Amino acid sequence: MSGFASFDPDRFVGEIRAPVAIGPAPLPSEWQHALSLLQDAARPPYASAARWAQVVQDAVIFANTRAEEAVQAGWTLGNVFGFDPDQPDGFVGLVIDIRGASVLRVDPNVAWIPHERGCRFHYRHMPDDSPLLWELARMGKGRRR
């Protein structure tokens, strides 16, 4: 006889708890605002339409799948959406570096991004006061990535 035959739902009526949320937690309001600004931003003149569309798509997917994890790990909007157009070594926020992949994990210092040879790592290095992606077209700065 299966274990289900002896289940008595009336026995558990008094133990019902508040419903548990299923699915991703709602985005923090500052992240919602950031995504709105990014989606409405003009494409920077140096970025191809395809590349800019990929960055925006990556940002939306990351925010909907890993924002809570990133916030808990201490990642700021600058770390995720920042860009330093004056740095020769190309410091960029995480969403620029995703390039169509999906982030597997985020911890306080690094994000794991799958790659055909395993994983590549994106280190949390952008300062909080760096320009954010939606400001670049207005600034007229940046370079191809």
C-alpha cells in the first residue's frame, strides 16, 4: 500500500501557515528604476544596435534571476550597471560582461558566467560613483566592447 492512502488532510487543518511566495522575489525598487532607465535609454553611438540590445536583454534577465542574490552579496547598481569609459583596461559592470550567457552564481566578490571552456569570472570592481549605462549616450563617452 502506498503512503498516500493513509494521509488525513483534516489532521493538518490547524497547522496551515501563511502562504509561501513561489518564484523570484520582487525586484528592489532601485533595480526596477534602473531597468526602466536602461530600457528607455538611447543607444550610445559607439555601440551597435545588436550589442546594445544584448546588454539590455542581459540586464533584464540578470535582474529577474539574480538581483536578490546580488543585493544580498553587496553588489551595487554601479557594480552591475556601471561603465568606466576612461579606463584603458575596460572596467565594466557585470551586465556588459554577460554577453548572452546566464550568470550561474553571485557572491560578494565575483559572478560566475558559463563559457565553452568552463566558467569565466567577473570580479566586482566598479566603484559606486561610476557612470551608469543609461547615462553614456547623454555623455557621448565610451568605446566599443
